[in-house]
Amino acid sequence: MDLELIVAASKNGIIGNKNKIPWHIPEDLKHFKQITNKSIIIMGRKTYESLPNGALPNRLNIVLTRTPEINNVKNVIFTNMEFLFDVICKHKTEKQKVFVIGGCEIYSLLMRYCVVLHITIIYDEINGDCMFPISSEYIKTNYNIIDKSEMLYSSINNTKYQYITYSK
């Protein structure tokens, strides 16, 4: 099954700090929403717990965890790796995309299934405790750039960033 990966990472590879995004770029949040809207998103338990308003709307949220639990949350399915692809097949429509949205362990676990990568590079050195686990060398060797934005700047704090899309 072909998946897509979406991530924002700093120049030094940081994607999180204390279970939060260590920068605020509203334009990138809108970009994420636009790309993943009406899709299936896969995340780890810690990423799910970090969402300030719970499950992301207009998407089926699949939470990959070693200890799936029964839940009554709308648009959320807890599962483990053994049943992940069965769950996706059961719920996915023909045109619907499936995105891996984090965190570190989930990116490592599912990278081999990802045929498209949507990467936002934040051109700052950021302190954090969670790094994107896939090396730039691996990406350059296994993927081709199919789209690249111009340099962009956050409207809030002028942080420089860029969108790059890769495909196998």
C-alpha cells in the first residue's frame, strides 16, 4: 500500500520538543490542513495526545499504538501495526490518500511504504527532543524532488521556510 508522509522539520532535523511543535507558522498549519483534508492520517499515540483539540476534523485519524484501546472518539481508530493495513483497507475510499503524520517512531516504522514525502524545512536551528529519523541522504538517494516552493516567511515571526515534495 502506498502512503504519503508529511512533516515539518528544522534545518537540524528537529520536529518536536516536549510533545509540541517548537515553532509557530500559521501558514504551514494551513498547508498541512489543505494537503491532509478528507484523507486518512496515521499517527502515534504521543502525537495524538499532543493534539490540542483532539482528533483532526475532516480526516479519519488512525492512532498506531502497541496497546490499542477501545474508544468512543468520533473519527479515531486505535490499532497496532499488525492490523494497520486491514484498518486502512476497510475505511479507505478509492481516491482517498493516506498520510503518515508522525511522530519519530511512526515515521521510522512506515517510511518504507511512503512513495511521496511532503517536507516543510524550517531554516532555523531549533532545540528539541524529537528528530526526524530519516536522513537527507536516504531521501536524496531514494526520492526525486517533484515540487519546491520559493523561500517563504512566516507572517508572525518572519521564520524562513520552504515546502519540498519528493516522489519515488
